[in-house]
Amino acid sequence: MIHGCVSFFVLFFVLFSISISTFFTDTQGTTYHNITIDGSISDWNTDELLATRNSCKFYTTWNETHIFFAWNGTNWACEGDLHVYLNVSSGGSSTSKDWNGVHTLPFEADYLFWIEDSNANNFGLEVFSGTWTPNSMNGVSQYIGWNDNKNTEIAIPRSLIGNPAKIGVIAYALWENEGKAWNAFPVENPATQTGSETFIAYYLFDLSSGLSPNECQVVNTQQNTMNADGSFNDWLLSYNESTPWDRFLISWNETHLFIGWNGTSWTNSGDLMLYFNTTNGGSSQGVDWSGVHTLPFQADYLFWIEDGNAGCFGLKRYENGWIQSIYTGNSYIGWANNQNTELFIPFSNLGLPSRIDIVAFAQWETSCNVWRAYPQANAVFNSGQQAFTDYYSCNLQNSPNTISIVSDTILPTVSILYPSNGEVIVSSEYTIKVSANDNIAIAKVEISIDSLPYENMTWNSFEAVYYYTWLGYSAGSHTINARARDAKGNEKTASITVTYSPGGTDTVPPTVYIDYPTNNEIIQSGSYEIKARAFDNVGVTSMQVNIDNIGYNSMYYISQEGRWGYLWSGYSIGSHNITVKGFDAAGNNGTQTVQCFYDPNLVDTTPPTVTIDYPTPGEIITTSSYVIKARASDNVGINTVQIRIDSGNWQNMNWNSYELRWTYAWSDYSEGSHTIAVRVSDYAGNNATATVSVTYTPSSTDNIKPVVYIDYPTPGEIIVSPSYKIKAHATDNVGVTLLQVAIDTGAWNNMWYDSYEDRWAFHWEYYSEGVHSITVRAFDAAGNNGSATVSCTYSTTSQDTSPPMVSIVYPSPGEVLISSTYEIKVRANDNV
């Protein structure tokens, strides 16, 4: 209840009515927005209403010079006192001013605006400087709600409170003479009317332009004390979606992402998969968990629960493959007697994101059949591998109640490859071929001839096309319609017109591809199977091969491969030209030619060289996963690069084309000393091995900072383009988790990982002419960070005079070549 009023009558009582700016009548808008302080809330936009509680409404907005507050529904002459606390800097008071009692604030407040009642001068602005003392009111405007108009409006100059870029706000109402809170905003705060309160939540506003105030972050400080104990009683602010059988929850605070799932015992009811997208890189394919699902985004993290036993859960990250990642959070895994699952994942484990996308699903224990997915807009087939189309989008700077669901609205692409538009068909049977692609997954491709119903086309994995055998058509013109549908149901159609002329002549030649040997391949065996493919608008009838222009020989068809073959032997040492010709029924033919080299007596006795770059000898590894990196070279060519840990089996390493190194994702190793061996073999059987010894000590503290290299722009570079892609890379003894960039004195922005270039990038635009300072910092899993800075100049009048940079990677200077063919590799870059 609200404290009773003192009966008296006031006629047209107005303290101040100062017009700050022009009256606005729109109901939906974004900052900056000017408000007229006149006791009318008709000029407040709907996105400036933050909440309604106890029949009262609280509004906030701002422009370049002022921050505005409004409270609707209270006569301050007799219904209480208003307190609005502001936090604009570090430091201040965590307790309120003593107003017939002291309350605990959710932050360290710097300023207080108070209203005692609606009488003149019974309001003020105070600042905390050890004690609460009056502050200047210069430029402050207010209309104080009274009996005939219960609208209160306040305008405070931003310059009067230190010109903050961000501001924390809590507002509450007290009884007239007892200091008991009967209303409070944000609504997560208590208002029990029983005495001293501990307020737990506040609004955090970014005072920039182009924002909707009601999408601000509601910071709930009590969430820092949430416990992963299998109880949802302490989840005060969260987003949730539910079915009659289970419920999914998302929340966060400044340091952790909170995930909840209610209604499942993971001991025997399946496995839980939570995929996260925090950057612009990652994988659209999930981990192979009895099958691979297609994700609605490029995921870079996965939290998984295998069953309810201790340790059967963890965090993986995508780094050229899914590898185990460090997880330092708290978890409660649902089981038979308590089917509540709580996961408290530190943002530091996820690369300190500013936003995150989430899709969650549950599948059966020993199959990939999905039986539940969140968001529920995802179709669930419970029948094998599937594609997910919807996900939660979370802006971590805002409150969880601003989470949105993003659905796939991108249409697939479809094109009819054969026949071509306007083609004259002369055969009574024709294989129609269609290409279709989608940002997530193609569900099916259908075909309709003229006005006949659509029929499913068949996927040909070898040609990577959909095909349909068309026959029984009449002479004349026909319309072919191909329709592609993606997993969300989005559709796209392509149409062509063709003519069937039984008496006509087919003049379209087949297209030929030689698969083996590849161009410039070195052959050392005495026999070799040449393999080739061909495609035609009607059909390929035969293929022939010609070695060194001495005559054509027929090839045989390899049905299981869908290719044609020819066993070649008796060839001489030296260079050879191989030409393959494909024929159709009309006698049209197409050809392709490659060159290869044969020398059975080529003796290569030079062993390769190998160096293990990471880890370094004697390194102490503190993380539960590690990417081993090595370099290898050979005078002719590398055949295999393999790795062995301790006395385990040899396993192949993966080639990283940008780094020009071989990598291996190492995980699940035991504590203690380990020996890493990398073995390289060339085509002649020569091999070389490098070995390092390392120690895994999970309790060790990693205090080594990453080393940052800014690739672009270069120091002193003159930029002439209005947009620029900043590029950087970093190295670390354990691994780099995140790169951020700051321009001049601006805020830090997350960079995204470009997996193709193996660098981090940021798209910079809207910069002013003149000199700019660019700083890039890199983080590792332990939170260490290193930085680098360059200066550059943006000039709209300058010309690009910086030449490209070029380096020859292979062959190396002075290298001795013994093969008649060699693949030269060159790297080139340019500022533009």
C-alpha cells in the first residue's frame, strides 16, 4: 500500500515549466530525443518507457546535452519521496543518503536527485564526496507531480554530472516519513515497505545516439552470487522458452553466461549440445556425435553433456577443427532425482564476447536423433542428421529480456545446368542437371516439366548436382522449372525453355576433366591408371586417350567411380602429354590435355628437414588442449608429416596453407612429462624426425603475454580508401583466444578470425581525415594480454604510392632442383 495522503486542495500547482526543446509527437524512436519539461508525457516515445510497477511508470531518455527522467502516477505532496541515484564513475557511495533510514545501493553512486514533496525548493541534486552534499542545480529543470497532474519530469545537464558516456540509474519511492520503499525501478529490486532494503539491480545506459533506451542492460548484481546447485530460485532475470516437458533458460551478468535446462536427466535421457557463435568465423558443421548436424551459424564453441556422471561434460572450441577447450565454470548436471541443469560459463572461456548466438538441442544417447531443440522454431525430426535454422541472438551489453530469435530468411540459389536455355534437344531421353546451394542446407530439389506436378530430383554426390531423367516428351517447346527448398522452407525457382526436335542435330560437345595424373605430376611406377570424367547435354558414349600424339586408345568405364580409365605402361623416361577425348551419340567430342613426367631411376637421397615450432623444448603447458605446429621442407616434395605423443601411434598432421606449417590438435593428455615427435617422409622414402619434451601442469600459472603483430596498416601508411580492413596476428606460448582493436582513444572492438588468412580482422570505416593511432591487443586463455600500436594517415587527396610486397616461398635461395617440374609458390600483399 501507499502511505496515506494529507488532505488538502491545490489548484494548478506548478514549480517550473521550462521548455527544453521542440515538442515531439512520435511514439517510437531512438536517441537523441529532446523532451519538453511541462508535466506532459505525450512527447515520450514508447521505447523510453522502461517499466510499469504498482501503477507507476518510469521513463528515461537523453540528447546531446541532457538526460531526462519521468515518473508517472504519484502525487509527491502526500504519496512519498522520490530518489534517483546515478553512477557515472568508479568510486562513490554504496549506501543511500540517510532518509529516515539507509538502503544498500546496487552500485557506488555519485549523484542523487531527490524530491521531498511538491512544495517549492523541496528537491535537489547532491554529490557524494565522502558525504552527501548539495550540488549545483544550474540548468536542472523539473516538473513535480501533484494531485491534479501526477506526471514528474526531470532534465539534468550531462555537464553537471561529469559528461558521462555511460550511466547507471536506480529510482525508488519512499513513504513520506518512514523511509520504507514502496516502489523501485528496475523492477528486479525489492520494495517490501519493511525498512532498509538491499537493492540489487540498476539500468546501465550507453548515452549514445541511435539507441532505444528500453533495450538497455539491466545489471542484476545478485546474479554474481547465483549458485550452480540445481535450483532455479535465484534466477531473477532470464529469458526462457518451454514445452510441457522441459524448459530452457538464458541469462548473464558482467562475467558469466548462465544456461539452464529443466526437465531432463542426462544420465539416461540423451546428450545436451549447446553451440555458441561469438565471432565471424567458426564451423557450420557440429561435432561428429554419432552424426553431424548443420548449424544455423558458424559456431566457435560447444558445451556438451554426455551423461549425468561426473566429468562427462566439457567445452570445445573450433580451431581448424573441434578441439577440447579450457572450462573453469560451475555446473550442476540434471539427473534422476533433480532434473535441473545449471551451467555458469565464464565469458573469459568464450573469448570475452560482446554478443553471442546460441542454439541448443538434445539427442539420444547412442544416436544423433534430435528430440528437442531451442529455439523451438527449429524443426525436430528425431531421425538422423538435420539442419538447424533458428538461433537466439544475445547482445550482452543489454538485458536478457532483449534476446531475439533469428530465423533463416535467406533464399537458396538454384540454376539449371543442363539443358541450357533455348537448347534444341534431339534425343528422346535427356538427363536434366541442376545445381542448388543454401547458406545452411538444401532440404530438397524438385522439377516440373511444363505444368506437370513437381517431382523430386536425385542427388549425385560425385558430380555435386541434382539430376532427373526426362523421357517420353513430345516434339515442340517445353518449360523446365527447378525448385530448391532449404531446411527452413525458403524456396527459389529457376526456369528455362527448350525445344525437342526429333529430326534435329546435336551440336553440343562433351566437357572433359582429367583427374589422374594431375598436371606436372611426377610418375615413378612402371604402370599407371589414367582416370577422367566427361559431361554432355545428351550423354557420353565413349572416351579415348592419346599419349604423346601417337594415336587414340579406348578407355573403360569404372562404374563405382563414375569415371573412365586406361592402364598405361611401357612409357619412356621423360615428359609426356596425355590427351583425353569424350564423345556423345552425335559424334561431338571435347578434349583436355595434361603433362606429366616419368623417371623410374630418379634417386633422391636427400632427407627432408623438420622443425617443431610449438611447443618449444621444455615448455610448461597449462591448458587441457594445445595446437602443435611444425615446419617441413624437401628438395623434391613432402609425402607425409606425422606426429607421435610419447609411445603412441603415428598420426597424420594437417597442412595450414597460410602459415605454411603442419598442425595437430592435441588434447586429453595426462599431467606430467610428454615427448612429442614429428616425422617427415618424402616420396623417395627419406625421412627426418624432430623431438621436444614438454610438461603438462594444469595448476601452473601462465603469465606469458601474447606477442601482437599488426599486418595492416603498416607504420606511417597513407590510407586513401574510405574503408579499410585492419589485419593482425598474434602468437602465444599456449594459444591466443581473442584480439581487439581500438582506434585513437575509442573503445575496444572485437576482431574476427579469418580462417583462410589465419589472421584477425576488423572493418574500419567512417574515419576522419588526418593521423590515427591503431592499437591491437591479444588475450590468451589465462587473461594475459599484449599489444602493438601503429600510426597511419587518412588522406582523400593522396594517391596510393605504396608498392605491393612479394616474396618467393619456394624454392628457397640456392636450392638444388632435381625434378624437371616444380611448383613455385609466391606470397604477395598490398596496402590496398
